[in-house]
Amino acid sequence: MAQAKDGNSTKVKVQEHRDRLRTQALRLIEVWAPDVRSPSFRAAAHRQSAAVAASDHATEDQAFIEAVADWNDD
């Protein structure tokens, strides 16, 4: 029985917190992101980076990446 009461108080606290955020003109959204820990993600990232490195445009692509990496340094 104590668990139900704790669960309800937590639910109420979360709802109150969300209500306060909504009064600040914020809205809750849910975002799904790639799981960078998964073996399939790692394999795809490796395959894609190898394809970019083997490209005829690899030098130009790398120059672009280095240029935008320094975007805020000037």
C-alpha cells in the first residue's frame, strides 16, 4: 500500500513540474536518437566513414569539415 501512495505522490510531483513548465510556454516533446552504443550503429558509422575516406572528394570534404570546426574561433 505504501508503494501506491509513493507512486501517486511522484506522479503528482511530475505533473506539477510539467504544469509549471507549460506555464512558461514550454512543451514536452519526445525525441528518439540513435543508440551510439549499439553494434549496428558502430558498423554503419564505420562503413560510412570508410566510404567518405575512399571518396574522390575526400580531401575537399575534410577541408570543409576543418573549416566549419573553426567556425567560432575568429
